[in-house]
Amino acid sequence: MALAVLAACALCIRLGLWQWHRWLETEAAWTRFARGADTVQPLGARRLADLPLYQRVSLAGRLDGAHQFLLDNRSYRGNPGYEVLTPLARDGAPTLLVDRGWVPFTGSRARLPQVGVAAGAPLELSGRIAALPSAGLASGRAAPAAADPWPKVTSFPTPAELAGALGVPLEARILLLDPGAPAGYVRDWQPPGLSPLRHLSYAIQWWCFAALALVLAAVPGVRRARAARRLRAVR
């Protein structure tokens, strides 16, 4: 029994430490997200990786509406849908993907939403630097199929898989198009992950479970000790 209690306590403490570290990481990410909105930096010929995550940047390029991706399993206020990734070709710089926002699910996988964008002169765009969404489980991933028509539906792809489908080198990071920028859809961008306070509360809960396990394990021992003292007193 003592070994089982110690093992349970060690597990709860370890889970609490994991949530504690997640709290620190998420707090830092949310702070970067808030600070990234302070100023807009011209990107120029630099790569997105040259600037911090969530930094707002301005840039120019041509959107390629003929070769787009629909990120599957993306919801907005509880409604299923897709996020639209459109390549942006830039003069003298690598192509990058612009997340133009969320569109609702049409009700049928055979009928994809219309996300076309008119080809034309270079656009001046602005947005936040971000990483591609990642899946918690490998089973939730689906790379874009080569045989599928454009726009290609994909779920939690890697940058290499998207670059392979396009046939051109791509930036590993993407651009979250600003809500006020043209050629977009629903763009209610939020900081990544759960609220930092949620992770902190989970850490405290796990540590409380560890303390509770110790208390519950100690109660029988205390009762036995009291019973033994009473027995000796009677004798």
C-alpha cells in the first residue's frame, strides 16, 4: 500500500510539474502574441524565420488563387470549417503561405467552399507571423493528396508536405492575415493554446491530488496508532 501511494504521489507531482512548465510556455507565447501587435515591421526580402513569432509585418506579393490549401478540422465558435492557405509569391524572396481566414463547412466533403482570389497586380498585405497548426495525435494528420484537385484539403500538414504539393520551396512559417486586410475571411486570431491560468490551475490540482493521497494513506496508520494506545491503556 505504501509503495502504491508513493507511486501515485510521484505521478501526480510529475503531472503537476508538466502543467507548470506548460503554464510558463503558454504565458510566454501569449505575451509574445500581445507584444507582436505593437508595431508593424516591413518584411522586405527577409524570411519569416528572421523575426519573432506573432510579430506583425507588412509585405507585397501576388496571391496564387489557383493553388490553395484548405486546412481541415478547424472550428470557429463551435462550427466546423476550414482555414484557407494561399501562396504569396514575392520578388526576390521565398514563397510563403497566407492564412486568409476561416470558412464554414458546406455540409458535404464533395462540395468545397469557393475560395477563389482574382489574379492581378501585387498586393500590400499585413499580418502576424505564425507556425502551422499541429495535431496532438499523428492519426489526425493528412497530407495533401497529389491526385486531388485544387484547392487541396489537408489536415495538420508539415511545411515540407505543402512545399511538395506546390512544387516550390516554401517558408516554414505562415502569415495570419490581419482582420482589416483585403482578400480574406473570418480572421478572429487568438493566442495559441489554452489560457495560461488553465495550465496553472491544472498544476495546482495535480499537486492537491498528491497531498490528498498522502493524507488518505496516513489516516489508517493514525487510527491504528490510536487504537494501539487505547489497548495499552486498558491493559
